[in-house]
Amino acid sequence: MKKNIGEHPYGDVGQLILLFVFLIVWLGDSFFYQKSTFLSVYLPLYVRLVLLMIIEICAISLIRAGHAVVHDVETPKNIVTSGAFRFVRHPLYLGCILFYVGLLISTLSLLSLIVFGGIFIFYNYIASYEEKFLEEKFHEEYSTYEEKTPKWVPRINQR
């Protein structure tokens, strides 16, 4: 069993369950039932596919950057503020969220958008849980990092 390093105890299981639910709803609505994909006629397929590719490349980059820290041999002793962590506090989770956004844009499934709303709430919850742990562990140092670095949306003029 993995020792608690600040992760929510049900974070991994929750992510897998939500991924499964999202994929069932997205695949079913987008390719079989097509009950809520009527908006797709207003945005050409080639535009949606280009957006999908761009968003998925960004998602993969963020996930890889986040995994570089999460799957390090040793748990970092200090707050990680370099790489993708310089721009957002949760690059791994943001990459996962972007993965869903890419799929949503590719078919414009409104049913999937509803599921995505729940997914975002879940990711925000587990990110907040981890931040409380880090605030307790690093105190003022983490508070300063929180003030400088956005949780989800990178600042355009950030240095």
C-alpha cells in the first residue's frame, strides 16, 4: 500500500471511475445515440479535429510534466516550483481536465459536458485536499507559492 503523501485516499479510484463514466457517455452520445451533439453542425469536423489535436498535445505535455514529480524515486523534500509547476499548481490534473475538454470539443456532446462538470468538481476537490496537506507541511512557503501560481488557468503575463 502506498504511504500517504498528501493525495486524497480515493483520488485514483475516483479518477478511474469518472473516466469510465465519461467515456461511456461520450462514446454513446457521440457515436451511437447522438441525442445532444446537434451543435456539431455549426463547427466543421476539421476545425474540431485540429482543436482536439492541439488540446491533447497540451494535455499530454502537462501530464508528463506532472508525472515527472509524482513518480520520482524519492518524494520531493521541498515545494516543486519549476517546469509546469511554475505556471499552474496542478499540471497533472490540468492535463487530465484538458484531455476531457479535447474530447468534448471533438463531438460537442452536451451530455458529456454535464458529466465533465462533475469531473471538474472532483478534480478541484482532490486538488484542494492536497493543497491543505501542503499548507500544513510547508506553511508560509506554500502560501507564497499559492499567491504567485494559479490553481488552474496560467496567467498570460507570468514570468
